[in-house]
Amino acid sequence: MNLILDHTVQEGLMRLAAFVLLGMLIRFLSLKFPMQGYDNAKIDPFDLKFTLVALSVAIAVEELINPFLLQALLHCSTWPQQAVAWVDQGGTGLQILVYLALTDLLGYAVHRLMHTPWIWRIHAFHHSVRSLNWISGVRGSPWHIVLILLPGTLMSSLLLLPKNPTAFAVIMLIDIASQHLNHSNVRLPFASKLEWILVTPQMHFIHHNIDERYGKCNFGFYFSFWDRVFGTYVNAQNVSTKGQLGLAEDYSTSSLLWGIHLKKRS
């Protein structure tokens, strides 16, 4: 038991260190190389405090919810074990690629689901911020955080990544870096060309546009090709109102945070 606790604590400290250090680096880049049309507002102290809530929910998902889903999947059929064995034999590189591709596909589906009328209320808090920065990625109702984390935690366990420290560390860094970067005002060189494969900040910022039409596009997290395949990709160069982010409606912070029933401010 002590070994498990020690491992969990060490893993948590590694995640926290990577979260902060990568965040500071990307914040520096956003101030040094900002995209045109967007501002770099100060980081909201509320978001800094909310990271503790997000971290608590993330631990609960990984330690409590995900094992049940994993066991259910493994007992449904023999094909997951066979597929996992094949990926495991392919080495670290294949594990990482399969994780990223499948997690992004599941994440795309979950993200798109959260923009449907019956699920939107749990996701609206994430879109309420009017100036994105590296810490904005963790803003969301507890239900939003659970749904966003499920694809990654499930695939991590299914592909036995915790047993491969190298793959686990690389994916952890990619997860954190992509979340920070996509929510930061960083002007990437050759962004439009990169978007043939990868999600860029300018691509994800369009998804946060105040115009509700753009909330139905650019759902991917790592790769842009899922949006291209399913017809939800929008080129940032074709959007004129880039700088207007957030929600068109003004909801109370408490209703956004709980994500159960959205209430407009009186």
C-alpha cells in the first residue's frame, strides 16, 4: 500500500512540476510572440485556485472511475487483449502513436458531444473565459473535467502505459504541452501548414469564438485530421472576428461551475 501511495505522490508531483514549468514557458512565448487580434490579459487568480479542484477531479477519475471502465472493456471481448499485446510488442514509439491517435478520436467524439444542447451546460464554463491563456485549459465544471479526462486515462491503462515509464513520461509531457499551447496566444510559424496534421492555437481559438457557429468546429486536441475527416474543420484565416472569445450569454459563475442548470445573471 505504501509503495502505491509513494508512486501516486511521485506521479502527482511530476505532473504538477510539468504543468507549472511548461505553463510558464508557454506564457513567456505568448507574451513574446502573440497572435494578431488577440490580447494577453493577466491570468485570473480564480483560475489558479481552480487548478486544485481540477487536480482533485483528475485524481478521482484516474484512481476510481477509470479502473471500472477498463475492467468492463477487458471482460467484454478478447480482442482488446490481443490488440494491446500487438501494440506492446511494437515498442514505445507505437504505444505513443496509438495512444495519441485513439485518445484524440475518443476526445473528439466526447468534445463534440459536449457541444450538443443536452450536454452543453456542463461544458459552458470552459468557454466562459474571454481571454485564453495556458491555465484556461483546466477551467471546467467537474463533469466536464471527468468527460475530458476519460479517453486519455482509459487508453493509458488499456495500453499498459504505466508499465512503460518512457512512454508514460512522453505522453504526459505531450498532454500538458498541447493543452497549454492550444489555450495560449502563441503565434506559431507555418501554423496553416502545421494544421494539415496538428491542432494549433489559432485553430483552437476559433473554437472559443463568441459566435456560437464556431463552437461547432475544430474539436480535436492533438490532430486536425479528425476535424477534416468529419467536416468540422474551420480555417482561422477565414474568420474575421477572431478576437471575440467567450459566451454570448452572461451566466452566473455558480451555475457555470456546477454545470447542472445555467442561469443568466439578473
